[in-house]
Amino acid sequence: MSLRYFTVQEANELLPELEPLVGRVLTLRARASHHSREMGALLADLSSDIGGSLPSRLTGEFAEIEELIERIQSYGIVLKSLEAGLLDFLCERDGRDVFLCWRYGEPTVQYYHELHIGYQGRRPI
């Protein structure tokens, strides 16, 4: 993955493309988590046949998640959290590198944070 620099405007212009991809990752992740719990019950029963539709669905969901992550990262951004749908866009601000930070559901990129701090250190742009 190769990061690139973004302005706030450039990051916001990508959101219409990125938001549905991140939304799909969050949906698939929740579904895969549910299916994984179901698989745990199957695996605990040594007499059960673990083949069938559930393992196939789970495998397909993981494959689609991986593909979506690669697509998101191909824009040159960082997918910081699958759980929260956090994206970081590298940006130069006041002569230093920072990350513009966007969370799924936010209307625009409105925050940034230092490279070493993360989400908890977000500050308004």
C-alpha cells in the first residue's frame, strides 16, 4: 500500500466513493462475526459435519471483506479500524504530516490528528 497526500477538499471529494465501501465492510464484518459464533458451536460438537452453507458463506464474507479493504487502501488512505469504519488521509498541515480523520457516518472530513496519536487525539480542522 502506498500512501498519498490529501487536502481536506480531496478527502471530502472521495467520500461518496468510499462511504459505501466502508458501509459494506461494516455490514459484512457484523455478519461474519455472527456466523463465526455459529461456527464455534458447530466446531464444539465433535460429531457435527462442518461442511455446508455456513462455512461457505463465512469464507465468502471474509473474501469480500479482504477485497473491499484492498479497494479502500488502493486510494492511498489508511483503513484504521474495521470496527468503527475509521479512515485516515495523510495530509500536510502547518509544515508537518498529520492524518485527516473520518469515521463512517460523518458527513465530511472534519478532524485531524497527529500521526502517532490516533482517534482519541482528534481535533477539529
